[in-house]
Amino acid sequence: MNRIYVFALIGSLAAMTLPPCAMAQGTTQTITAVDVKVVATGLRASKIIGSDVINSQKDTIGKIDDLIISPDHKLVAVISVGGFLGIGSKYVAVEYDQLQATPDNGGFVLPGASKDTLRALPEFLYH
């Protein structure tokens, strides 16, 4: 019985001396940590979704309905254009990099856009 405890203790100590790594399908992978202090100064998705989108003339041209990460890891904003209380709205997608946060972080500017230019974009359909 004491041998079991000794082997368990030796196995535990050996496991603690191994470097930390993640295993996926038998392949060793390293995980890169992010700078949490920098990330904490960013915008949360829950604060972005529902924000107004305005143009350079400060006209409201839509609302951010959703954020999607594309298969190639690009962040895309789905914007609701037109309609009233969500009825009759058209959804369009733009790369998030095209949006500029307002100075008060209360919304986003899409320079050079208008309701008409957004309506002219292909409709985004949720699947």
C-alpha cells in the first residue's frame, strides 16, 4: 500500500517539473499571453453592439447590430440601416477597421458613408 503512495508522489513531482504546455491532438503548442493591462483599455463587444454609426457630417446612418469574426480572423461589423425599431432594416457588413470611435466612445464614424451608400452594399443575411 505504501508503494502506491510513493509512486503517486514521484509521479506528481515529475509532472510538476514539466514545462507548461497545451496538448492538442498529440502536438505540443505554446500559448502566448496577452498584455491584460492593454486589453483592459479596449472596447467590449457588449458596449459596441447597439452603438450609433454616423458619417463625417454627424448624420446618424445606422446602428451596429453585431460583430463577427470572419474565418480569416478579420473583425466585421454588421450595421442595421433604415427601418424603424428594427422593422424594415437592411443589414450590411463592413470591416471594423473602417469605423472610427467617436471621441466620447459613444458611437462610431464611418467616413464618407451615407444611408444610401450603406443601402447600396450587399445585404448581410444571418445563417
